[in-house]
Amino acid sequence: MNRPISNESSKRLSPWRWFGVMAAALLGLVGSLAAEDPKAPPENEAEKSKEPETKTEETEAEPEAVDDEESAAAYVNWLDVGIGGLILDGDKARAQQRLGMGAGGYGGIEDFHWEFQPSKKTYFEMDTRAMFDQQDYALRYELTRPEFGFFRGGFKQYRTYYDGSGGFYPPSGTWFSLDDDALELDRGEVWVEAGLLLPKIPQITFKYTYQYRTGEKNSTSWGDSNFTVPSSSSPLDLRAMVPSFWDIDEKRHLLQGDVKHHVGKTELGLGLRYEMSEVDNALKGRRRPDEGSTQDRYLTSRQQIETDLLNLRAYSETRLNEKIRFSSGYAFTTLDTDLSGSRIYGDAYDVGYRQDYAYAQGFNALAGGSQMDQHVVHLNLMASPWTNLVVVPSLRIENLGVDSQSSYLLTGPAGIRPDEAASERSLIDVAERLDVRFTGLTNWVLYTRGDWSQSQGDLTEKGGVGPTLDYPGVLRNTDDAHFTQKYTVGANWYPSRRLNIDLQYYFKQRENEYDHDVDSTFNDGADAYPAFFHLQRFETDDINCRFTLRPWKNVTLVTRYDFQYSRTASTPEADAALSEAIQSEINSHILGQSLTWIPWSRLYLQASVNYAQDETDTPANRYSAAAADWRNRYWTASLTTGLVVDNKTDLQLNYFFFQAHNALDNAEATQPYGGEVDEHGITVTLTRRLSKQLRLTLKYGYFQYRDSAVNGYNDYDAHLIYSGLHYRF
């Protein structure tokens, strides 16, 4: 399939521009604060007077090289540089998505940490990262003056990888792929934050954040194809298997302000959050590729959304006495949304509407929006009437109202017509929780929790898209009620110093009740779905346990088991004259075992294995093979071992294994999904301390991925080579 090459360089924010802006800002601040104290000591003296807690975990000594590392701890700054590469043989897209890194070479600054004292009571820290050819950049700085305030900020950008592969159809061996299915999406953030933390007056903090996402990612909304079973007697044997992708362009501005103050035994807080966002995303795919000019068409479904969100919140927390603490909170949120967009078929992506490509229903000139108002109140009480008993009741009340409307030009084989849709939604939800914890029995901790939620709402729907241009649309008014309850009991038992046992069980049930006062749809085979259900019930039973055993002082075993049984049932409207029906039953088993063994002071071993099995049964399989029962099974295993070769050299080996048997080949009825995957990965890391300030790291990794369910199209072998230097100063 062809797809346009997006000009990512014009979308992506240049990291060096932000590095320059941040560097200029922080240097100006450092200079101004340093000028406050003309008697500030020289840098070496300032380092001596710095409080110990400002040192990071990086300064902690490692047991295998005590002398050198203790000396190195005097150096509070460091620089990590690295260079490496990923060599691939096979599917690039799947490898990049699974390994979380791009193919080819990369290198740069992994971590640069610098701290000093511009003045006697002022501290400055900066951390930087810049890994080229991975689009991985970061900068964080902080200027702090204890009992006065702080100013900090930063920038980060990183890339995530996606596989744009489509489906595979075993009977005909059909496989579709994008021209380049190795999709990439860049995420970034720039932020500044300041706080005034003077004692005895309210503490004030302010933060501004700019976030963005730009690039492409895969979608599971696949297009259809008739290149399936060549001998099929049906003229149309369509399968949804043609890959599609999202073209992403999103920007968001956030302003946050908070005020906190103590009045006696009460802490009071106020907060404000204002958010503006712009979304210009497009789902792009292809339908019936290579099936002739009357069927082959490209789809561009563009979604443009602008939002303004304002959130105001307040809270209080009071310690009434040593046994009772009370907290409360209130939040108001208003959200204003404007939307536009289109769904257009053509001979390429991002083209204008053409009637000769209107083989399916679409729309153009979409305009509309919505308005949401939400009020939320929280009340919480923590009481300890006796030494070994803690009771925490809480209450949450929510009032929600949403109005939305839209207008558009509905397109299709019969031509163009104007249409519109509107909806109104209101909801009141009340949720309660009660937590009880008892520690009065020796070596026991007993706890229980109850969660309840009740809601009442109504929904009015008007207009909308019908199966044909002359369809009248929907007119529906529904009153709904929801009730949720969950009960949890558990115990932590410590029968000996070498054995811990944790047990937990919970039951959860949710009932959704619908009364359709008005409903214009009817069950005549049209695409519009009628208001058919009156009651839906979801239930889950879950029991899980964990055993931690230390048979010897150098061996620890942890065993976990989780069993979950879920079922769903529905009751149709009374007019249907049908009784309640079980829609599905799901059984899940998860078993895990881990081992930690230190046979020698210079050698350790950590191993784990996990098995999960998930089975879904539905009576629908008696009527259609497309709704077959589902069986999911997968294994994961890992092994890590480390050896201290000598006082300056460490060797570490890591291995992981993943296997999934989830493929379901019911190709005669529908598109097969799932995978038959076997994955292996091994890395070897050598660390050598060249001096008390310099450390060298060498790493090699090999990764193998096989998926027989898609005829090996996603298989790959990958080699990772890396070298890094860590320098303290």
C-alpha cells in the first residue's frame, strides 16, 4: 500500500531550540542568585558545605570495590556517554516495537549531572540527556533556596515505535502491508515551575507545561479485502485484514497553580488547572486494494478537536486528635469542545470529496461541539478507636452534565444531504467505601473493604447516521441506573521469620438497567442498533495468594497464584419475550514462581517463570463460527545472574523467554486473530572500573522473534552492541 511520507521535520519541535532557551534562562537565574550573596564561598568550599542528603543514589558505594567507590563518592557530578547499534535481520517494524529502540546506530550523552552552590544557601542541579538517532533528549534543572522557594524546568522528547502490519489469511496466504510499516511517534514536553515556600505564610506553586505528539502509529481498524479464498462460491468473502495507521498531530498547553497553608491542625489547599488542546489526527487506510478502480479506494477519516478545560479544586485535612483524621475535597470542571472533520474516500490520502468514490457512507464539513460541567465532592474519615483497629469510611458524590451537537454533509452512493445530531446527558453518582484493618492478633494483619456505587442518569439522542441516505436517523430517550458493589477480604500471616503468606478474595458485581421511553429504531436488519437490552449484569470472583519462603538465609522463593472467574448476562426488553441469557464466561489462571539465590558473596542468581491461561466461553458459538470460544495461553521466564570477577570487574547475564499460543484459525467464518509466538533474548554486560572516577561498560545482546500464525512475516533476529563510559568529577 502507498502512503504519503509525512514531513516530520516540520512538525517536530527542534530540541536544540529548547536547549538554548533553557540554558539561557538557567544561566541568568544562577547569576542573579549568586549575586545575592557577595560572600559566597568558592565552588570547592561550597561543595564541602553542601548537605549530604542532596547527593543522589549514584554516589552510594558498591560492595565489590569499596575503596575506589568510597573515594569516588566525593565526586558529586558525573557524565555518562554511550554508543551502540541494533543490527536487524527480518521485520524492522516488529523488532523496533518489541525492543523499544530504533534500528541502526545511536550514541550521545546518556546522563550528565551537574550540581553546585551559587551562594551559601542556594543549590543548583542540572541533568541532561541527548541520544542521537533515537530522538531521545532531556533537560532538567532546579534552583532551590531552602525555606524560600524554588525554580525548576525541563524538556524531554522520546520516540515510541509501532508495527503497522495487517492481518494474514491462511487459506489463500494473503498478506497486506504498508510500504513502510515501521511507524514512529514522537512525544515531548517542555515545562517550568516555580514555588514560594516561605514559613508561616501560604505556600504557592505555579507550573506551565507544553506537551505534543507527532508522527504515526498503527490502528486496529483494518480495511477489507476480497482476496481470500479463491475457490469461494460467494462473490464477496470479505475479511478485515488491510492495515491502517493514524497520522498524529496533537498540542496541549497546561497552566497549574496551587496554594497550601496550615491553620492550626488543619491543612487547606486551593488549586487551579487550565488546559487548551488542539488535535488534528487522521485515520488512514485502504479498502479492497488491487481489486479494480471501482472497488480500490483510500480512506482519510480526519478528526480535528479543540478543547478548553478549567478545573478548580479545594481540600482540607484536619487531625482532630491522635485517633481521628478528617479530610474533604471539592472539584469543579468545565470542558468546552469544538470539533470538525471529514470521512472521505478517494484515489489517495488527504484528497477532496469525489462522488465517483462514494462507494461507502462518509461525511464532510463536520462542525459541532460539546459542553461538560462536573461537580465532585469527597469526604473521608480515618478513625482508630482502639490501638489495633483502623476504620476509614469515605463518600464521593458526582454530578455530571453534557450537551453536544453537530452538523455535517452525509455522503454516499445516493449523493449528498445535510444532516445533524444532538445529545444530552445527565448523571448523578454516589460512591461509598469502607476500609477496616485489624492488627490485634500476633503475626496477623486482617483487612476488609466494601465499595458501593449508585447512579441515576438519562440520555437523549437525536439524528445521526443511518444505513441509507433516506433513513430518518435516531430519536431515543433512555433512563439508566447503575449499581456496583465490591467486597474484599484479605489476610497477611507471618507464621515464622522464614515464611509470609498473603491471601485475598474479592467479589464484584455491576448491574446496568435501561428504560427506553422513546426509541425510533427497530430490529429489521438495518445497521442502526435498537435499544434492545433492559438489564446487563457483570460479575467477577477473584482469589489470589502469595507465599514468600526463605528456607535458607541465601535463598528466597516467592509463589503467586491468581484465579478469576467472570460472567456477563443480559435481559432483553419485555417486548422481546426473552429471558435472561448468559453472554460469556471467562476463566483466568495466573501462576508465578521466582527464586533468588546467593550461593557465594561474589555470585547471585534471580529467576522467575509465569504462566497465564484465559478461556472465554460464549453461547454465540452455537450460531456462528465467527464467535468461537477463545483460549489464550502464554509463558514468560527470565534469568539474571551476576558475578564479581574481581574488585574492579563485574559480569552480568540476562535471559528472557516469551511464548504465546493464542491463534484461532476460524478463517472460513472470519478473519483469524492471535499469534503463535516464541521469543528469546539474551544480554551479556561487562563492567570494568578503570579508576575511582572512570567506569567502562560493554554489552552484547541477541534477540529472536518467531510468529508462525502470520507465516513468519513478523519474524526477526536482532543483535545489540553497546559501549559506555561513566565519569565522575
